[in-house]
Amino acid sequence: MKIAVDAMGGDNAPQAVIEGCIAALDDMEADIVLVGKEDVVREELKKYEGMYDEERIQIVHAEEVIENEDSPVKAVRTKKNSSLVMAVEMVRDGSANAVLSAGNTGALMTAALLRLGRIKGIERPAIVSAFPKLGRKGEFVLLVDTGANVDCTASHLLGFAHMGSIYRQHAFGTEEPKIGLINIGTEETKGTAMLKEAFGLLKGSGLNFIGNVEGRDIPRTEADVLVCDGFTGNIVLKLTEGTAWNVFKQIKDKLTEDFQAKLGALLLKKKLYSLKEEFDYSNYGGAPILGVKGLVFKMHGSSSANAVRQALLKASEVCKRDVIGEIEAKMGRYTEHGAE
Amino acid sequence: MKIAVDAMGGDNAPQAVIEGCIAALDDMEADIVLVGKEDVVREELKKYEGMYDEERIQIVHAEEVIENEDSPVKAVRTKKNSSLVMAVEMVRDGSANAVLSAGNTGALMTAALLRLGRIKGIERPAIVSAFPKLGRKGEFVLLVDTGANVDCTASHLLGFAHMGSIYRQHAFGTEEPKIGLINIGTEETKGTAMLKEAFGLLKGSGLNFIGNVEGRDIPRTEADVLVCDGFTGNIVLKLTEGTAWNVFKQIKDKLTEDFQAKLGALLLKKKLYSLKEEFDYSNYGGAPILGVKGLVFKMHGSSSANAVRQALLKASEVCKRDVIGEIEAKMGRYTEHGAE
């Protein structure tokens, strides 16, 4: 089992990416293939000489790098020797079981679509992001889609629900995952015409659909998977992140304003730290792009070494299960029989 | 100057509504007309006998009440003698300068549209909600629309921007309000086709447009007014409220877990309280429904007496300024000359 890692993708690449690989290696089954500029990667790996099993990390040279500013489609077409494209191709060619990149999201999406192809029955691949629930330690919800498709139809959302459900079950062991639909009210009649139609499709889908979930209830929803268009999902993900981050920053500022506050903060240090931990998105691994014929994980552009490590551990676990095959089988059945 | 208050609207009506009126009266210029079941209102007012200037609170009897479960359009058509409809009609008839209700939002919207009519040049009225900025004490942003229109065109958003700008200036004294467009990226090319078009319209609008604002940046945006469709606005408003509420709840739970934490919390009591205060939405008044020919303020269904008081103080201030006239003049000019 091997995971291809785009060594050059992300704001902190290659340092954080490689540090994350080294930190993950002992705790994961899969071996790693670092795809990137060979000399740069070798130089970086030197730091860890003797600290890891060199047989388990292979290097594949890639001459080019896709930058964040590059136009996705154009970059994938012209930078054929980029680390991102070559890493994705390793999955297509069967030389890796999964690929992981913190690089240009649009380019990763495009490469996944063009190089791996779409699973039959899936109209649109989607990005699935994990989202810690507030005040429910260790619990989290998967959000589908968080940015791949800004305009969606009801049937796209149905596909997202199926893929989210399968991924939740196979990657996290949740039986009959509860599926919620993000909407502006709990009643079936709320929202846009598209959402009303999606509600009907989900109700008849055979999935464990629990109904609409309002913005207010997202932070501690009962759902295991929340479905929405990629525009809404992106806003929800980033807004929660932004709000939580700002609340913590403000608490920190308050707690260092004067002596009494500092003393109080000292007594609460552990508690406040554990609170911050609960919000850490990176604990749930990378965000898979589901719907293509291969396992592709997107990491946050600013991923730390620890985030890379977590993403690798999860990817290695997921590789052992046949998520792609499950989606293919499910969507095949679905396409044959229609939405009962 | 008079403000018509729907005494029967809201989860805590009439108690919280009337308590809020009494608490506001001394600090506001406008007098109050309580519209509702006369015996119920009189009974409630008895509690405050001798504590307020009885000449400044008038009662208008309304036999019916529109419930939250009522279908908006049907309720406005059939419950002609309801407190909500009659309160709105007082504005139409010139017997009140503004109306305020914590009742059924859809019904208030419908009554405003049917009884007051739309301002010429405004395609869609919108709900404007204030939103405290995180870590910027006392600063806030106005969000337009937060739920009146789930599906929007680019030109609807342009109208929202104009109305939001005028309201911000007249109700809060901000000169040349900075207008932001909620989107999934800062670049002009991001988002749906509708948002790309809206970006262009806003750029050429003569408004102080500062560009796209991402989910992550909403909590402490530079913008004074953020524009979006009513679906997105509703999700953003409620998600922020939900996230902030849950973070505070969790802090509270942590701080009472054991003795050391309790001691620390005691030292930080003031700081943490001031933090919570900064998040209090009700400090910025009710949410005006702009675009109709009259001042209509919607309050949260669960409004406390303090929220009602704040909404009344703001409404009384806004009554003195000709917000409706300004919107009429602006949109008239706009309709004549088009978007330069």
C-alpha cells in the first residue's frame, strides 16, 4: 500500500509536508511516495536522517510546481510534469492507492476529474470536509460539498448524500449515518425550489435522512453528514473556522489584559487549551474529493506538519477499505433502479 | 412621533414586549401604540402602574393574533384584525411613523408588501440584520438580505447594497459605508454566475464597494454592509449566532468543572462577561425590512424585554431621519439614469 504525496503543494511546502510524513510513518500501514523536485525533497529529508525507515519513503521527481495563483484547468493541461498532476497519475496507474495534496484546490479537482475520471452515476464529484461539533467532544460532522460545485441541482445533492454516507461509514465506522440537509428552516417547505426538490429526493433515497438543519443548529447537529451546494458549504466551513478562531483570539487577548486576568488564565490554562483542541479541524484528516475513480485527499493550503500527519493516518486507514468500489456499486444500483 | 408595536407577536409576548416598551419609554422621543387584545394588554400594563407616563402609551384593540405556524400570505389575507396587520396599517394610514413586531416574519414581510407597497425601483424588499464584529468592540456590520429572498438576481443584490448603504448612513451615521459582497473567494472571478454579475454591478454603482468577502473574514470584516442572497444571509446570521453561543456555553461548562477552574473563572468573571456582551445581537436594534413605503422593524421571535427596548430606541432614532425618502430618491435617480 502506497500513498502519493504532493511534496510541493501548500503554503508550508515542502517543510511541513515532509515533517508530517516523517511524523506519520511509524503509525501508518501505507508507505509514502514523495512527488516533487528531487533535490529539494532530498535536502529536506536529510534533516531526518536515521530517524525514519528510508525504505518506506520513495521519491519521484517532478520538474514543475502548480502555484496557488495558477488557473486550475490551464495548469493541469500545461504543467504535465508538476508534482500535483504526477501524484494524481500514480493513482490512475495503480502505483499508489491514494494521493494527498495541500496545493491548488481547483487544480487538484481538475486533475482528479481529467486523469481519474468520474464514477458512473455521479454527476459531480464533491469535497467532503470534517467539522468538529461544539460541546460534543470528539464528535464531528462531514460537510458535502465544501467548494467543488458552486451551482447545484437537487440530484447533485442526492449524489453528495450517498457519497457522504458511504465515506462516513467506511472511513469512520458510523453505521447508517444520519444525513441532514442545510436549509433556512426545518420544515419541508422551506428554502429554494432546488432544496425542496432535494428534500423529496433524500426522503425517498433509502438513506437515513433526518431532515433540514438550520444555520443555528449546525454547530451541534445530530447529523453525521450535512449536505449542501459547494457555495453554502464553503461559507459554512470558513465562517465557523473564522468565528471560532476569533473567539479564541479574543479570549486570549482578554486574559492577558491585566494581572488579575493573567492569574485567572494561569489557573485555566489546561481547560482553555483542551477547548481549543476540540476545535482543531486537522484532527479529522484531509478532505477527500469523492466521485472520481481513485482516492484523492485535499489538505488545507496552510496545513501544519501535524495536519499532514493526521491526513496521512486517515488516508492510510481509508485505503484499506474499498470506498471507491462501494460508491461505484451504490451508484450503479442507483442508476439502474432510479430513486425508489 | 409614534411607533406601533405588535403587542401579541413573539414567543414572550405580551410580557417581554410590554416590559421592553416601559423600559424604553423614558429614553426615546416617540410615543408608543400597543396593538393587541385590549384586555390582555391592559392587564399586563397594570404591573407597571405609576411607573411610566400613561399619556405616552396608547392601546389599539386587535381581535386576532397571527401565530408562528400560520401561513404568511393566508394569515395576512384572512386575519385582517390581527395585531400584526393592524400595526402595519397604522404606518400606511399615517397614524404611526414605524411599526415593530417580533411575530411571524413571513407575515410581517407580506403585510409590509401588501399594505405599504414597494418603493419604485426596488425589485425586492430585504431584511437587514446587524452583526457584531468579533474582537472589534462596538463595531458591527449590516447584513442584507437575511431571509426575505431565497433566490436572488444580481440586480436584487445591487438594490440591497443601495438600501443597506442608506440605512447604515442614516441609522448609524457611517459616512460612505463600505460595501462587501459575500463570496467564496476574494477574486472577481469567484462564485456563481450571479455573483460575478453582481460584482460588476457593484463596481459600477457609485457605492463604496470594497469587493468580495470570504466566510473566514466575515467575523471581522472591514465592510460596514455585507450583501448576499437571503438564503446565504440567513445561514451566516444563524450559524454565527449558533457558533458563538456554543463556544460560550462550552467555556462556561469548562470553567465550572472543578475547584481550580472555578477559582480561575472567578478572577476572570468581568472579562468573560464583557466578551459575552460584545456578542449581544440585541444591542443593535431590530432588523428593518427595507424597500417598502414605511418603516417596518422585525424583532427576533424570542426577543427579551431588553431586545425590545433596544429595538424601540433605534426605531425612534431612525424615525427622525427620512430613510424611506432617501431610498425613494436614490432608487428613483437610479431607475432614471441606470447604473452609471
